[in-house]
Amino acid sequence: MTLTSAGPPVPVVELRGVAKEYPGGVHALRGVDLTVHPGELLAIVGPSGSGKSTMLNVIGTLDAPSAGTVKVAGYDVGALSDARLSALRARHLGFVFQHFHLAAGRDAVDNVADGLLYAGVPRSRRRERARAALERVRLGHRLGHRPAELSGGEKQRVAIARALVGEPELLLADEPTGALDTASGRVVMELLHELNAAGTTICVITHDQEIADSLPRRVRFRDGAIVSDVRTGEVVPR
Ligand SMILES: Nc1ncnc2c1ncn2[C@@H]1O[C@H](COP(=O)(O)OP(=O)(O)OP(=O)(O)O)[C@@H](O)[C@H]1O
Ligand SMILES: [Mg+2]
């Protein structure tokens, strides 16, 4: 193997002066700067309405900022066509939401396989990889179950399998434990730690102070701005 002198690794996320104004004059984000390096696991915390989901959606290219630049995996998102954006999402990003967002009529394998729909993987191979991802979240015994036949914690593990099946570089999770009891929430957090240890960069929005405190970096929002950014043992220079 040859080592290249490519310089420091490209940040997974780079936000510069990101603002988001919604119609009606709501300033959801007011000039946010944030850099996330490969391999980080960070908590995003702050009061309701402070802009956390807005920022995650902007990072996830689900929503465009009103001002500022957003780079994901080194790509300037504002400069990409819709087709290139879809490809970026399919190749680099995974999403997990509070309320799972699973397709009701489809079993666990199909729900997870759908995570590969835009990644150019043939159907039979999608289902094979979906089964492997479900094994990874320890749901190998629930492959044929539909969402209504799964517990809340199991549903969230299916959603995590769907997010990880494409081997994303960055996983974005918006309150992934918000609808779960403590025990199921703990399992979900253990899985996120495992994925992070295997190399996935993860941003988690959480209202749970205990969860936030257990993560190595905490970014705190208030009124659309970052008010503190702390790594265990240090303050991240901004
Ligand atoms: N589509 C929208 N149109 C107008 N205003 C919006 C829209 N989405 C969010 N907002 C407003 O933007 C602000 C930030 O919302 P956001 O959803 O980012 O907050 P949050 O920090 O995720 O809150 P929560 O913890 O309750 O989920 C809020 O004041 C909200 O009312
Ligand atoms: Mg939110």
C-alpha cells in the first residue's frame, strides 16, 4: 500500500455562516459554523425550536440554507444538481428519525433493502445486504415482520439497519431514542456506538442529557446559534 501526502482528512461536514429563514420571518439558523471530522460521534442539544432539526436537515441536504455554505464529504452541496445531490445522499448519508419512518406494508427486509434503492444495487443483492444489516442490529429473527409486528425498539433497529445498509460515511439521527423506553433507547445508543467504532461519523440530536453526556462531543444550540461546543476534556476551537 502506498501512503499519499494528501494532507489532513477532509471534514465530513463543514458549515460556514449557515442561515435558514423560513417564510414568515422565522430565523431558524443564524450564521452557524460547524466542522465535523471523520470518526466523530456528536450530540446536538438545545431547547425545542432552537434549530437542531433544521441544521440536521441542512446537513442531510434535505433542506437548503438561505445563506452560507454547506459541504458534505468535501462536496459543496449548493453547487450540486438535484441528481448529484441524490447520489451524494445515497452514497454518503444515512438517516434515522424519532418516528422510524418505515413503510407499513413492507417487511423488515424490504424496508431495509429500500435503503439501497438509489445506490445502483440489483434487487436480489439488495435483499441479501438487507438481511446482513438486520443481523448486524440483531434482528435476524424478525426478517419477515412488518412494522406493526415489531416493538418500538425493534422498529428503530430496522430504521438503523436501513440507514447503515449503504455503508454511509455520515449517519444523521434526529431524536432516535425519543419515542423509546429507557431499555430500548439504550440498545439503540449501543448500536450507534458500535457503528461509530466501526468508522461511521454520527450526529445525534437528543433531549436526553444522560445520552448527550455519554457522547464524546456536545454541540449546544440556542435561538438558531451554537452557544457551546465541547469535547470531553476540551473546548472545540471555533
Ligand atoms: N417548515 C417550517 N416553516 C416555518 N418555520 C419552521 C419550519 N420548520 C421549523 N420552523 C421553525 O424553525 C425553528 C427551529 O425549528 P427546529 O425544528 O429546527 O427546532 P428543534 O430544535 O429541532 O426543536 P425540537 O427540539 O422541538 O425538535 C422553530 O421556531 C420552528 O417553529
Ligand atoms: Mg427537532
